[in-house]
Amino acid sequence: MFLSGVGPRIAGSDANDTGVPGLKLDKFGNFIEFDFEAQCRNVFDNVRAILDASGSKWENLVDVTVFLVNMKRDFQTYNRLYAEYFKDANPCRTTVEINALPSPIAIELKCIATI
């Protein structure tokens, strides 16, 4: 099973909200609130929900590619949470810093899992 473009967005969020935990923007797109840990936790929860709904499970992940928009600022938090979430799963992991994502999120995952 191949997953791509999984971000921290909350399903069903309305157009007046970013739909991203820990992220609030002013009308010009500037950060009012930014909580990378909340985004990180939600992206992992989104992956788990997709796997569960598709007949797979978290422990079936075999490869995870993580895209961060700011490695220097966010890697320590991401790495700590990754160890927490993946203590019972040991997929291959690649972490890449990129300039931007299509929306104002700070993390996105691409995953491969068996069914």
C-alpha cells in the first residue's frame, strides 16, 4: 500500500480554518500560532487512520519518507515523537528538508505498508 502527501490537516475542517492543529494564520498568511508538535502528532495519527481504514496497520509500515520544511527548527521534536510513535514498528526512514509544501504545513509523509 502506497501513501503520499499525508499531512497534519484535520478532515472536514472548514474554509475559515487552516484545518491544521497548532496553526493559526492572520489574513495575510503570517503565523499567529505555530505548534510543530501538534502537527507532527496529527500527521502520524492521520497515517494510522488511513492504514486502519484500508485493512493494514501501523506495524505493517515498511518505509517512511518524511518531508520537513525546517530541519533545524523541527528535527529534534520530530525525532522524539517518531521514537514514541514507532517504538513497535521499525520501517526504513528517510527525512528530507524541503523549501515548502503546497499549504502552510511543516511536515508531510510518504509511506509504504504491507496489507
